[in-house]
Amino acid sequence: MLIRLQKILSDAGISSRRGAEKLILEGRVKVNGKIITKLGSKADPDEEYIKVDGIKISIPGQKKYILLYKPKNYLCTMYDRQDRPIVNELLKKESVRVFPVGRLDFDSEGILLLTNDGELSYRLTHPKFNVPKEYVVKVKGVIERQTIKKLKEGIKLQDGFIIPKKVKIEKKSDNNSWIRIVVTEGKNHLIKRLFEKLGCPVLKLTRVSFANLDLNGLAQGEYRYLTLKEVKELKEFTEKRGIRK
């Protein structure tokens, strides 16, 4: 719904409506990257990105979608009794509370989506949507083609039979191997358990893509907002997966 920019800025606690008018006239307000200087201009706070002095504003009740490159030694939880670092501590400038979609182990790194959109989070994590997650895994030992074949045929774990969607050897050294693997299941410690079953302990695990999102442009500990186009495509992606199921 289109709302006057003055009201949007006021509702976000940026300033009074009169103060908001001054911000607009001074060219300090952008909507989708375009400077707005005309009073009475309108925007949709749910569909457009609004910034004041280069900082995106937060509207009460507005949906947020944040893509984070999670470093090692951070928990994907909102609280930890042992007082270990949690991923939300990396979002220091964010005033709206968002929640991790799924999990990455404490000692794993990679792509993590955080949002307050409960419906999208449900679609991305519920098994019936079969959302793909891609990992690059460094394991101990030199993996041969026979082992990869066994993995492609499926591995029986205590909580089910797992068949990866894709498995590929990236490279090898004298003592270790790097494997690229795609799975759709969201079971705890799944990748580690698969390789442990094969006798190849995981030394390093990085999730490089999730659904149709990847880590391009992000360094460890950095994050960014999803673009409006990415949000739309992500929702369409999950809708198609649900229909396919």
C-alpha cells in the first residue's frame, strides 16, 4: 500500500512529520536508490527499500530478509546458556528482530538466511518443499570414485536413507579431499554423519548456496539485504517446489 513518505519516516521513529519533510527537501531520503525531494511523494514500505542518509529504515511489522555469511564458532540460535556467540550479534545495526532459517553447526560456516517472515521460513525448512542446500566439504583422507558412487547410491543413517542430489570431487591432496554435495534434507549434522559413515571425518564444512541464493560478494561475517527481486524469486522458488511435491 502506498503511504506518504512523511508518515513512513514518522512511523519508523526517524523524526516528526515536519522533520521528515525537511529530510526529504534536503535530499537525504532514497526510495529504491532514487533520491526523493518532492513533498507528498508516496512509497510502499512492504515492497520498496527506503533509506535515510544511506541507512535502511525499519518499519514496525515490516518483513526483513538478510543474507549472512556465517563464520565458524557462531550459533544459529537466539540464546545460548553457555554464552557462546550467536549469529544475531553480527547484525549490530539491525533494530528489527530476525530469526535464522534452519541451522548451520557451530563449527561450520557459510550462507544463512535470517528473516521475520514466518511463512517463507516454513517453506524453506519443511521437508515437503525439498529445498536444496549445497556444501563444499573438506574431509580427511583421499576419497576414491568408488566411495563417491556409494554416496550417490545412498547412505542409511539412523534417521533415514539419504540420497544426495549431487556429489562431485572438487580436488584432492595427499591427505585430504574436497567434495561438493547437494542435499534437500534438513537433518541435524547430516553432512558430517554421511561422511563419518564412509570413514571420512569432516575437517571443514561450508554451505555455499541455499535454495536459489549464494554467497557471491560476501566475506565471512558480512551480510546484506535481499533485493526485492530476490525476495520475489525466492518465494516463487518455494511455491514451485511445493507444487512439485
